[in-house]
Amino acid sequence: MIEFRSVTKQFPDGTVAVNEFSFTLPSEKATVFVGSSGCGKTTILRMINRMIEPTSGQILIDGVDIQTQNKVELRRSIGYVLQAAGLLPHRKVLDNIATVPVLKGVPRAAARSAALDLLDTVGLDRSLADKYPRQLSGGQQQRVGVARALASDPNILLMDEPFGAVDPIVRAELQLELNRLQRDLGKTIVFVTHDIDEAFTLADQVVIFKKGGIIAQAGTPAEILAHPADEFVETFIGSDKGKRDLRLQKREGDNGLTLVVDKDGRPAGILADSRDSEAGSSSPGAPVQGAAAS
Amino acid sequence: MSWTLSNLDLILELSVEHVRLALLPIVLSFVLSIPLGWLANRNRTLRAVIITSGSLLYTIPSLPLFVILPIVIGTRVLDDTNLIVALTIYGVAVMMRSAADALSSVDEATIDAASAMGFSTFARFWRVELPLAGPVLLAGIRVVSVSTIALVSVGVIIGSSNLGYLFQNGKQRGILEEVGAGIVASLLLALLFDVIIVLIGRVLMPWNRSEDRSRSRARSNMIPIKQDVGA
């Protein structure tokens, strides 16, 4: 559990990035901070591992004030995935993954062999172990970044726009992978993004920020979609344009298929169940259109 | 070629002396420049002081420096130490700027990532910043190496024995070939040092290959990287 108690961060130039922020992030759940740039979400994330020190207020991890902990030890106990991976360019993939265990004093050979297993965990081929980061694609680097963050088996995983620099196809792939990983691992994930769809895909709990680290709304994706708190949230999630209010519609001559339409009646997709019952006898297609079969 | 052939022993002996005199200043200027370069990146004033004094030191003419040094450091006038200290001063003058640039060339995001992983400031310097500053440090030490080998020759004026002797002796005796032999030997030494430094760099920084080479290697996919280091 990560608890913020009226945390304020004012930068030396006078900007108040976060003002009196109080919030609790539940253990073993994925909490996604979402908001436009400059809303303070990254500042809040970076205060958790003391990469940024709050001006005032308290942050507690499982009831312990992190100010009382050694900064370096704290960081080693928290997994961190950065935008553009942030791998060490002079170290091979395997050594990058083994970074934190080695820092913690695990013998190099043991750390490297554990790192090899992590390559499997994040879905990378073991043949990449001896490559240098720049010999990898952006998506592969990002997977190595996730493996590195998992290497010391931390309870908490901080992810700062980790998929922001990869193309949309790889990004969607990585999102699903992360969901799969989280089902197995059950980490306390704090994920920062400016992409609301990414937030809804990954989150158990979504926190939508306004400027200054002010929470516009916090809740499960369903809660937020069903009851946007105000106009700001409506605009942010796109429901002001009716894109988020979907209805089922059956039309004449559609052979019993059910359309899913938005508020203005524009088709957004097809209800897969209806197609399956229609096509059940004729063609054994994929059950869900558009989404990758897992 | 007759002079050269009949004096090969002398040329070889002077070359060895030349190497001996050049080696220590090159190594010393590398080692001393790193803390200075680190300091230069602490704040702007320090940087200005260090960079400026580097340029100033380099403008001291070599001859007066050779003459003044024995008085300042209390050595005998004909001691090799004078030459070694003088060459180290010139080496540091050039190298500390390179070291400052090298350390500031390391990507901020990488340093930030290293901190976030839990590197202490000390470990981060030795295991992340210094290795990543390597390519720029290497470029700097190559310049120092060449200039030191050239400057060693001036040492004959204060009684040092090295390839510079061939210039002096050849000029006094009017043997043009002797001067030529000295020049060629110095050039070869400079080249040899450069090749050795580059090779050391390749061994220590296998990650620092140009993009094109790694790409063509990936395309052919025949030569694993490890073999390449040994070759």
C-alpha cells in the first residue's frame, strides 16, 4: 500500500507541480495515473522512489515513511520502468536485467542466470541475452526494461510512460503482455500515461489528473466510464462526443447480428457473441474481432 | 639510407627512450584529468576556471617551462623528471577539457535511470558515467598521445636523450638523413601509440561500434561479435 499524505512539491523555479496531494494506492493492484503533460503525474510517481523529494507531506509504503529509509536501498527495492527503456548502453541485455540484483550483492553468475529466466517471462528470445541495447528494437528494449524492473522481485513497480516511445502496434502488444504478467505476478503497479485508452486497458484503478496534481476523478474504468465526475473528465475520456456510450442495436436484414452503436447511432463494432451464434455452424472464426487471441 | 642502416642500433635505443619518456606523461594526464573533468561538471564557475587554466597552461612556451621547472620542483637541471612533469602539464592542459566534455556527454536520461535503479553516486560514476564517457575520453587521449610524442623531442635541449637527439645532431653535423630518420621514427611511434590506444578502446568498449558496422554484421549474421574483438 502506498499512501500519500498532503504531499506538496514546489520546484525551485516556484512552480507548484503537486499541491496537497492525498491518496492511497492499494497493494497488488495496477493504479494508472493519467492526465495531460504538466499535470504532476510523473512528479508524484518519482516521489515514490525519492527521485524527487516532496517539499512537504509524507509518503508511506506499507505504513513506513519513506523519508526514514535510505534512498539508494529504497530505489533498489522498487522496480522502475522508464520511457525509452533507459537501459545502460554499455551493458549487454543480460547484465542490464541483472543490474539491481548485482547492486544488492547477488553473485554475478546467479544474477545472470536468473536474468535468463526473466527473458522468458517478458517474452524475449534467449538469443538476445548477449546483445547490446541498441541492437534491439524499441519494443524489445522496453521488454528488457520491464525484465530489469522485475529482476529483484520488488513488490512495487513504477512505470513512467513506458510504452510512450514505441509504435501503436507494439504498444498494444506490450499492454496485453503487461496485463498477462500482472495476472501472474500481482505487483503493486503505478503506471503513468497520457493515453486514456492505455489507462483503461491496464488499470484496476484509474486516477485522472488536472493541473497541479489535482485529482479530477479516481475509480475503476467502469465507474469512470459510467459516471464521469465532471465536464473535464467527460472531455478527457471522450464521452462528451458520445463515443463512450454504446448501445446494442439490431437492424433489419442483418441476419440476427447485433451492432454496437455510439450515442449518435454510429456503429462502433459488432457484438461478437451475436456473430458466433450466427456463424457457429458455418465458419469457425476468431471469437473477438480486432483483439488478439491470447 | 646508408646513415640510417649503419645507425639502426642508435635509432632503436633512442626510440625506446622516447617511448619511456612519453608513456608516463600520457598515462598521468589521463588519470589526473578525470577528477578535474568531474570537478568541471560540478558547477559553472569551476568549469570556467578549469577550462581557462587548461588553455593558459598550454600556451606556456615549452623551453622556458623546462628551464623554470627545476627551480619550482627542486630537481636537478638535467633530470628526466623535469621533462616528464612538463609533458604531464601539457597533457593535462589538453586532456582535462576532453574529460569535462566526455563526462558531460553522457546522456542525462541514462544517468537518471541508473540513479533510479539504485546506483549510489560513487558506483554510478565508476560503473556508468566513466565507461560511457569512454569514447570521448579516447578521442582526447589520442590527441595527447600524438602531441606528447612530438614534444618529447624538445627535451634534448635540456639534456634528455630521445629521438630529438637525431634532429639536433643531424642539424649540427649537416646530415639531412639523420634528421629525416628522426622524423620518420617519431611519426612511426606516434602511429604505434595511436593504434595501441584505439585497440585498447575496442577491447574496453565493445559496445561502442558504429551503427553501420553493427547493421552490416546483423545483415550477414555470420560473424558473432565476440570473434570480432579478438581479430
